[in-house]
Amino acid sequence: MHAPSEAPPVQMVLRAYPPAPARVALEYQPLPSRVVKTVASLVLFWALAPWSVLVPPYYPWPVLCMCTGAYLAHMFWTGRYRVRHFVGVCPRCGRQLRLGVGERINLPHTLTCFACHFEPVLEVADPARVPEPEPLRHAVADCTGTWTEEWMWDDRFLACDGCGARRPATDDLRRLAHAENERGALLRQLADEGRFLS
Ligand SMILES: [Zn+2]
Ligand SMILES: [Zn+2]
């Protein structure tokens, strides 16, 4: 039997970068079941520890039992949610982040980006907090890519074909993207003509 999953509004945040989009489906682990599983892990593995010493090669087993019990207990105790589904983009480099299905996490949850090795945080986005107008930023500082609008996870996003940055397609950002694309096209045109003339 599965508890219904929740999909809180989340985003990926990393200091000094604009937040990046994320979607998550979580299964809440009620406190009583977490307590039962935590206690069961400790009781089972720690009770096994003194007996495991009778099995060759003897000494590693009790240590392994103690560690496994402690690890499972910690996981069940702190993992308030079980991950059903996750998609998210790194705020720094625009690559997809990974979070395994079935992992037990709490929010906010720190992830490691395997592309740029920074540690963005998955957190609940506060809908009451009005986002301050942010500039349309690329993931890479001197990127000259072109913005196109695309569907991602049932929402419209502005995507850069150069650095892979994804920004929500709000009216303001759409205008900025349009202006930037035109400026880029003009610059490319001038560069071409310059090459032709010289
Ligand atoms: Zn990254
Ligand atoms: Zn870019």
C-alpha cells in the first residue's frame, strides 16, 4: 500500500545564482512508521552483532552489524520523504541533476552536481515571496547562445542553446530574451560583413 505522493512547489537554489526549476514527487513517511523502522533496524542488527562473531572470519561481522544498524536507523529517522520522482536543473551549469527514486530525504536537501561539482539545494519555493526581477542570465558568463522557448515538464521555459541555461518563460524574461537574440543576430551580421569588407 502506498501513501499518496505530494508535489510541493520546489526549486534548486545556489548562492549567487538565480534559482533553477525543479519538480519532485514525494511520499511522506509518517512519524510512527519511521519510529518503528528506526527501532527495528537498531534492535535487529545490534542484537545480531554478538552472535555474528561466531561466524568466520569473526571480527568484521559485529562491526558491520553495528554500522548497518546505525546507518539504517539514521536513514529511516531523518528521511521524512521518499522520492517518487525528481527532475531538476543545476542553477550554475544548467545540467540535469540526479536524485534516485526511493531515496529517503528531508527538505531542504543538498545535491551534488556531477557536471560542475557545486552543491545546489532542493528547497520548497515560497509562493508568497514575490521573486525579485532577475536579469536573464546564462549559466556561463560570456555565453553567446540563442534563447528559444521550449516545453519542459508541462511548463514553458526559455532555453539557451549555448550553455543549457533554463529560465521560466515569464513575460519580462521573454522580452529580454527576444532583445538579446536580436542583438546577437545583429552582432553576427556585423561580424560577417566586417569579414567580407576587410
Ligand atoms: Zn552544475
Ligand atoms: Zn547561454
